[in-house]
Amino acid sequence: MANATSGMAVNDDCKLKFLELKAKRTYRFIVFKIDETVKEVIVEKLGEPTQSYEDFTASLPSDECRYAIFDFDFVTEENCQKSKIFFIAWSPDTSRVRSKMLYASSKDRFKRELDGIQVELQATDPTEMGLDVIRSRAA
């Protein structure tokens, strides 16, 4: 079902892969991309459970917008193992203005399709989603 404001539909595979990450921890991260030819958000890349945060950030293009989900594992001050599901709206300064507008206008609708996001980050350069930022937002 396309959204009237952005015209973007969400491919069912996006929801399916997100549920697998959330319920079964099949993936460490998922990178989503808007396919402008079919006006749909699609899965671009899946990260294996063994991959690191560095692998995840390296999979984001430096000059194109993306949406991404990252399953962040951490240990609390009480020494409890926890995880939080991050939604990251990646919109680098070097990406096209049209692309930034498209991703910005489609973001809320896309996020609503993924039930279980715990933390949201908006990043325009790698420092805004550095591991220190992720750690501070997870706590």
C-alpha cells in the first residue's frame, strides 16, 4: 500500500527480515534502500549475526541515503546482557537533495511497518552514529 505523501510502498521482505532479526536474531543488521524505479523500500543487505558494528557502518554508502536496523548487544552496569534494536536514518550530507527529501518523507511510514524498534538515530555523517553514540543511547 503506497503512502500518499511519499508514494513509497514497503516490500514485504523488509517486514519479514525485520521479524527474523527481532524474534530469531538471524541477522545483526539490515540495510534498506528505496528503489525509485518501483517506488518501494527493499532490503539491500543483511548482516550475519557474527558481524560487528564496524561491518555494519562499512556497508552504508558514503554518499547515498539508507534506512538501517542494527541489533546492538551490550552489558549493563548490573552486568546483564541486553540488546536494543536501533533504527538508523542515514542521510549523508553528500547525498542528493532529492534523495534526502525522499528518505525523510518516507521514514515515519516505513518505521511504523517495523514493530519493535527501541531507539532511533538520524545520522548525516559517521560520527553521529559512532559506537560511543550507540552505547550512550542504549543505556
